[in-house]
Amino acid sequence: MKATVHVMLKQAVLDPQGEAVKTALGALGFEGVEAVRQGKVIELDLAETDAEAARAAVTAMCEKLLANTVIESFRVEVA
């Protein structure tokens, strides 16, 4: 089973990398980009065959290691 985790900074947290990307896009001539938020995607191959058990395990992984839940939010997709 595969799981994908999307991790993003919470909206209230400043995103200096996103601002740098926005500035660089403007410098390259890409106009109209009003905001950029940068995050990360983590793909996991799991031995688990039950989707709910896999989701629970990946959620625990996020809470313990994959995301800093103080400043980041995460979304888990299991397929």
C-alpha cells in the first residue's frame, strides 16, 4: 500500500522560502503570482494492507517525526 503525506507550514507561520520563490518568479518575468507557500511531499511504501490501519500508522509517523505539528500541518493520502 502506498501513502503520500503533504506537509505545509501553517498559514500563521511566515514562509521565507515561499517568499524567495515568489521574488525569483517575478524576476524571471512571471507576473501575477501573489503568494507562494512551499512544502514537502513524502511518499511511503507500506506493508500494511488495511487502509484505515495504514492511515493511522502514517498519522502517528507524522505526529512523531515527519511533521513539526507546532508550525506545520499535514494531510495523509492512502491508496
